Amino acid sequence: MAQTVKDTYSRSSKQADKVKSLSRNLVETYEELSFIYKLNNAMNVTANPEEYFRQIAENLGELLGVKAVLVVLFPETLISGDKDNIVIHCGQLPASEEQIMKRVYPQMQVKGGCLVRRDPSHCPTYAASDEELGQMLLAPILRGERQLGIVMALGPREGRQFDNIDATRLSNVANSAAVFLENFRLYGSLRRLFLGSMRALTSSIDAKDPYTCGHSERVALLSKKLVELMGLSGAQAERVYLCGLLHDIGKIGVPEAVLQKPHKLTVYEFELIKQHPVIGAKIIRGIQEMEDLIPGVLHHHERMDGEGYPEGLKGEEIPFQARVLCVGDALDAMTSERPYRRALPAKLAESEIFRAAGTQFDPALVETVLKLNFPEYIAELRTHKGVHLSEDSYELPGSVPAEAG
């Protein structure tokens, strides 16, 4: 009986150990799946490499149970033109970032340290130990034969040693980081191509009238600046910028003789001009990626008092993008030369905008113009590459200039 009890106890202990091991594995698997979810989510919600890697460093530190995580991105991997490495870390580093790189990176270049894991389908991962820095686990961020950066985990907690599971996790992070950087580079290239196409298109429209050169770009930049000062997100500011580039695209359907007329327009001619927002909205309506820009293009000549066009919207009925463009359009018009009048001084243009707050312009945006220090900003805008100060606009009775710009 004693032997039976002993055997039963032994089997129970083994089963308990198995249950404990299984529970530990389940916890580790859950933590890893949670980390992978955070990794993918961070990749989807941010187009900023520094923010992405900051999130990764924080989550990786928790997953591996280390004192610090250090990520170094080499300048040639980014599209910003920076000449220095971008360094992101979380936790308490055992030394300065410069000291760590000086001591660690040469080892990786010559494949130094102890190789923990090398698999053709994964980044190589290295473990090393340094009297000053302690234990480290290192993984290069590789894309093909190019090294884009390095990820380091430093100082495992509670006296534990790095193992192959840690190496695999770090290697997977390095691989995901390489994919993110490559996507970021491709996104940047596509964005530059897209914006270049938009600028070429708007320049061709501006070229229909020698007094419109650079108008769309200036309105886009000014409108974006106003939105940023209001505290809106970078994504919203970007859409306002694109809307500014395209706001006058409908002028392609207006006769050049009308656009270039140096004298006062007849009622009929002005009716032709008033069609350009409608034409512009029709042009971009078939482009799915630009559907959110349609309200701004269609309504950028509406007024807060309902006396604008094409639909006579009033107050909050006017889409936000359109209200922003209305202010940017007017400011650019008043500070630009026209064939029958000189440009207004920036300070006077600012006061004219203030005078029309609540009737022509959104009062909140007028307050933002005052925060902008417009005279200083317009001087800066004059030096903007590719921008020439001149403008096309047509006045309505009782309006500040640029009501139809």
C-alpha cells in the first residue's frame, strides 16, 4: 500500500509539473501573441518610424523581461535626408547610447559574440556579454543584404540568461521592423509621386492665367498651417493641404479669355467663373481616394452669411475644409499683384480678414490667422521653393478680395 501511495504521489507530482509547465507555456504564448498583435497594430496605425519603434521597444522590454531595449536606425534607411542615426530606447541603459554602439556594433560587423540562432529565413541573432554593459541580445534589421539598423535587449532581469526563445522573439521583431521600414520607404516614394502629380496638374491650371502662378500651392500651404495651429491631427492637415492643391481644378472648364480678362467681369462672365467649384467637384468625384476632398473643393466660395456660392450654405452648414480654404484663398489674393491693383500689405490683409469675421469667414479661423502672425508667415511663404506670389481672383460687392480666387 505504501508503494501504491508513493507511486500515486509521484504520478500526481509529474502531472502537477506538466500542468504547471503547460500553464507557463500558455502564458508565454499569450504574451507573445499579444505582442505580435501590438506589433502589427503599431505598423498599421503609424507612418512615423520613431513612434513605431518607440512602441516596439516598450512592448519588447516587457515581453523579454529586460532592463532596457535599444533600437538604432541608420540614416540611409530613411527618406528624411537625416545624416545621423535615429536612436530610440526604453528602460535604464547601462551606458550612453554612443558607448553601447561603439562597443557592440563592431562585434556584429565581424559576426562576433556567441551565435544563438541562425536560420536562413530569419535575421541572425547574437548574444554577448560585456563587463560594463552586462548580458545583451542583438539582432540586425536586415532587408536582403542591406542592414537597416539594429535591435538590442540589455540586462535580463532576475538573474536569468537569454535563451533561444528570446533570440527567436528578437529575430522576429527585427524581421517585422525591416518590413515596416521597407513599406515606409515605398510609401514615401508613392507619396512624393502623388504630390508631384497633383502639383503638375494644378500648375497646368494655374498656367492658364499668368496671374495664377503658384496660387494653389500657396493656398494649400497656408490652409495646412491654419489647421495645424488649430491643433488638428497631421492626417487632417494633410487632407486640407491636398484640398488646397485641388480647390481650383474646375477652372480647367472656364474659358481662358474669362480667366485672363484684366478688367471687371460682366455678370455673364462671373457666372462662368462661379461654375469652377462645381466642375472641380465633378472632376474628382470619380476618384475614390479623393472623395473626402469634394466638400472643400465644391464649397470653398461659400460665406458664413449665406451669400456665397454655389449653394448659398450658411455658418456650420459649410464643410470645415471649405471654411479653411476660403480664408487661405482670400489672404493669398489680397497679398498678390493683380493686373488692375497692387498687392495689399500683409498687415492690411490681416485686418480685412478680421473685418469680415462672421460674415464671410469663420470667426474661429480668423482668430487662428491672428495667432499665425500672418505678415511674418507670408514673408516666409515668398521664399518657398516653386511658389511665386501672384493670384487670380474676382471680387463680389461687399467682399474682401479673392472671393472667387
